[in-house]
Amino acid sequence: MDKWFIYAKRADFDRLAREFRIDPVTARILRNRDVVGDEEIRQYLYGTLEDLNDPHTMKDVDKAAELLWEAVRNHRKIRVIGDYDIDGVCSTYILVKGLRMLGADVDYAIPHRVADGYGLNMALVEQAYESGRELLITCDNGIAAAEQIAYAKTKGMTVVVTDHHEIPYEETTDGGRTYLLPPADAVVDPKQEDCPYPFAEICGCVVAWKLMQVMYERAPVPVPEDFLEIAAFATIGDVMELRKENRIIVRFGLRQLSDTGNIGLRALMDVCGLSGETLTPYHVGFVMGPCMNATGRLDTAERALRLLLTEDRGEAVAIATDLKELNDSRKSLTLQGTEQAIRMVEETGLGTDRVLVVYLPECHESLAGIIAGRLRERFCKPVFVLTDGEEGVKGSGRSIEAYSMYEELSKCRELLTRFGGHRMAAGLSLEKENVDALRRMLNENCTLTEEDMIHKVYIDMKLPPAYVTEKLIHEWELLAPFGNGNAKPVFGLGGMKLLSMNIIGRNRNVCRLTVQDPEGRRYGMIRFGDPAQLQDYIKERFGEEQLDRLMRGAENEVILNVLYYPSINEFRGKKEIQLEMLSFQA
């Protein structure tokens, strides 16, 4: 089971409540999210697009804009080199549409995941040169392509890099680091050590958007409206933390996305059954986003880009339908690969490793990252899933908080032909004969403790449901959007007696309960997900007879500690507070 921790961060909650006209519980939640200082709190609660960071503070952004304007003025041919995931597709869209509206002669190339691999390669440089392209601009890649960019320079090409990934480095003999920037004419990446941009944790699409904002300061037309919603889409899809300006971009971008004028996004919403919905990060991250990603996994990401670029409703619906069907196929393949990987971990010696390296040679390489994420959630360990690629073995990794994937791979660089990424995720390539050696080295270098590998749930506070009002629930809407880096509040209460439980829903995947707190107050509670998990736990701890009595609504002895979040349930015009059970323990 999960290990629960109650936050104990301190602040003058009563002063904050008075100052910002919020409940002291809300003030405590803000402190738990490390939102501190009056200005940061104001921006978190009431920030607007005016609070976004000045793009001019990003290193080389003005130089990059000048190089692009020079290309536009002199009718030089530009090629955008993107990437095959959501962030790469959205970045490419912003650069291509943004430059075309300024009159640029611009086309694009998105690497094929299997044939080309990640990012800029020699073949893409050669193709651009042979096509007469004079300026290359990368997006969501390029920071690690020093050799390829040097080759482009020998061909007389101008190169601009826009990226958000970690800067490659070499360790020095004294334990320091020498950072290795590519020899581009301009490098726009907020992760650069000397970049003064105040918030480096933005996605590649936001970097591209910031560059276009600088360019459009000289333009007779405004920055295209849909760039905000595209930036929000990419921020969620690339699982960036919803803090600071990311949170503002997503908050306002989602509002705009719900009524988007982008024909392709509107078609995707329609085929996913989201028309008329108030969109949340869940809808992008788990419904629409996977459809965009599926084309880059199982086909070519250029179809997803065409979806965003098209002005034809019929074409948009056709592409969106194809993307949804591809994603349905991806789900089936992912389930098969995940089940195989779990068996390998549980039935072989892999399970004793602190860093899991799972080699699935027959698995489609595009699914490695998803499967690694599923294994990470199940075993609470860093996971690398490796598959056979066109040239050698390729893989993706997903990490836990205590383990930096990029740094740990850097220690194994002699075994790898290529790698990149950041703290929580990475991609890598290596020769097949080095797979076992990589597993050994990663585990020999590993300093994770048992405590690091326990799934931790952080509780905002113990809160009796009787304290919660409709007004307070509406106040908590100020804290949204929720997601990575800005978790939905979690409240705890001990000694909740379960009075009844029913299984409901079209797919029989919802538990509806009546519960009673230690003071005898009763509440409606709901739990989403597999009901068997809760039923099996009750059977194990309290016995089958007690579970049977609970299911019949009879007197029973089932008492649990629960974590919950309240919401307002409206049915036939009547509103009542309903608690969502997030986790449970006896």
C-alpha cells in the first residue's frame, strides 16, 4: 500500500487568508504547493497573461528572431525540423504557421520514429541542403545535435536551435561540468546555464511561441490567436509541471481551446466526444493527446501536423478519425507489452533490481516509454524499456523523484550510442551486446534506498467533511488546473465507517458508498476505478462476511482511514456535497 505523509509546512495562514480573501485551508494548500511570497500567491490565484515572462530575457531569442527576419526579407528558404511527439508537432506548427504568415518560404520535416530516430540527423541535413534550404531551425530538439549542426554549417547553412532539453555535458576531473552547446548561429534553450529567463521548465512549444512573440513585434499583424491553446496543449502533453507561467498558459489556453477556431483541434474534440465539455488537463493528457501521439508512434507524425494546419473541415475529420483509430490500436499493443514486461519482472531476477531494465525485443519501439511509465507506477522504481530498433537497441526510461535519469545515463555513456532527456524521462540507443552491461552498471551506480522506492501520498491536512461548504469548493476552483506539479488537494479523515457500497456505471467501474464519520455524520462517497481493489482489501482485512454485509447495506465492522476530495453533485436540481475517495487504509 501507499505510505501517507501529512504536510507540516508552516506559514501565517490567518494573515494570508485575510490578505487574499481566502479560507485558511486554501492558504495552507498554497503553502503545501510551495507557493510562497505575496507576489507569487497573487499570480497563482489571480494571474493573467500579462504575468507571463518577457520572451526577450531568453538567451539568443533576439538573435534568432533577427536571423529569421533576415531570411524572410531576403527570400531565403527555411526548413523547420521538428519531433514526432505532441510537443514536437505543436512546436513545428507554431514555427511553420508563424513564419508563413510573415511571408517566409518555409517547409518542414519531422523525423520518422523508426527510420530516423529522435531529432536532427545527417540525412535530414542532407535532404534540406539538396532541397535548397538555406536556414534550418529546430524545435523540441537540436541541443544535442552538435555533429549534425556542424555538418550543416559546412554546407553554408544558417542554423537556429530552439529546444528545452538538458544541455549535454562532460564531467571534468575536479567533479565539475563542461556544457557542450552545438555550433548553431543561435541557441534558444532556457536550460542554458547563462540564460537569464526566470523559469526554465517550459516545453519546446512554449520556447517556439516565445520566439514568434519576439518576431511579431515587428509584424503588421498580431501573433495568431490559437498559439496560446497550442502551447497549453503541448505543455500538458509533454507533462510539464503546472507551476508559475506553465499554469497560467494552461489555465487560459484550456479556456480558449474549449471554443477553438483551429479546425483540426475542433475535429479531434468531436471524434473524441468532447464537444461542449469544459476541458481539463485530463482531456488533453489522456484523451486528445494520446491520439496526437499515436500517429508518431505507429505511423508518421506528419499526419498530426497536417491536422493542425488544415483549413478543410472534411480533411480534418478524416485525419482525426484515423488518429483515434490508431490510438485504439496503440492501447491494445501497449496492454500486451505491459503484461509481458510485468511477467518478466515478477518471474525472473529482474524484480530484485533497484533500476529495472526490461528488454522486449519484439515490442514496437514507440511503446517503450508508455510501458516504462506503467512499470514505474506498479513497482515504484526507475524503469528503462528496451526494444530492437532499425540499428541496434533503442529504449525509453521513466523515473521516480529520487532518481535523475539523465545524470545516471551520463555515467554510462561509454555503453550508449546516443542518449538524451531530463530528470524524469530519457531516451537511449545502444548495441545489443551492451544491454546486460547497462543493467549492471545502472544498478551498481544506484544509490536509491528502500524509502525512495515507496510510493508516497502527501496529504494536505486532516479535514472533517463537515467543514467543507459549497462556497469553499468553488474557491478551490482558483487552484485549478490540476496536474503534474499542481496536485489536486488531498484531505484525510480517520475512522470512517462504511455503511453501504454499490457498484454502478456502464462499465461497472464506480463504487458508490455511504460513510459515517466518528461524530456520526453521514456522507455520500464515490470511488472511481476498479471496484475489485477496494473489495479485495476489505475482504482481506475484515473478512468475506463483512464485505457481504457492506454490499447489502447491513450492519458491519468495516472502518477505514480515507483520503478524499469534495465536489458538488447536482441531480434533478438538487445539490449536495459528495466526497471522492482517493485512497484508503485500515
